Amino acid sequence: MLANQIILTGLKYLGTPYVFDAPPHQTKVFDCSSFTQYIFGVYGISLPRNSRQQYTMGIPIPFNKIRKGDLLFFTTKTRKDRQLPSKIGHVGVFLGSGHMLHTYREGKKVMVSELNSYWKLAFAGAKRVI
């Protein structure tokens, strides 16, 4: 399944440092959207460079229907009162079992996170691009 391949590729980069506005198409550092752009691009799925642009791609999926490989989009404190897609400030990849693969914030790295109450409150939408 393509979603599993994309996820396995992403997992190879666990621990890769986060840098805001990281250059695209390289693997030394990532920000959230350069990470998703890279791991999907390995399999010929072209995503735009930033999370707001990525939100315009694919098929909208309700939270209770998300599956492995879906893109999860989140808002931030500074963007939460805006309209979509400008309220989007973060993107990750759903792994299944209530977890996502992503990177965010200076000092953090590519990681797996639980979709806990923090992320559920910030959730702004999901898209299927596979």
C-alpha cells in the first residue's frame, strides 16, 4: 500500500532537525510542509511548498474517516481566527492508531506524536492525496 511506503520513508527521517522555511527537496533539515512535500514526492505525489497550499490539494476527509497516509492540518494561536486556508499553520501525516508523523517548532525534530487533546483542538481538516 502506497501510504505504508510513504510512512516508512518518513520514519527514516525521525530525529531530523526542524528549521522554519527549510529548503525543499533535501533531507538535512525540514519544516512541516517541506517534510510532507519530500516524502510524498519520493512516490510521485507532487505537493506545494507550504501547508496552506497543501491544504488546497486532495479530497477533504472528516476526522472520523481519516486513514494512514492522510494529511492532517492544524491551526496555530496566531492563525486560529482566520478563514481557511489561511488559518492553516501545520501539517502532519496520519499513521493510524491515533498518531501522526510530523515536525514542528525550533528545537524539535521529525517525530511521532499522539493526536492528543492539544492536537485535536488545533485540528483544522484532513485531506487525502493518495
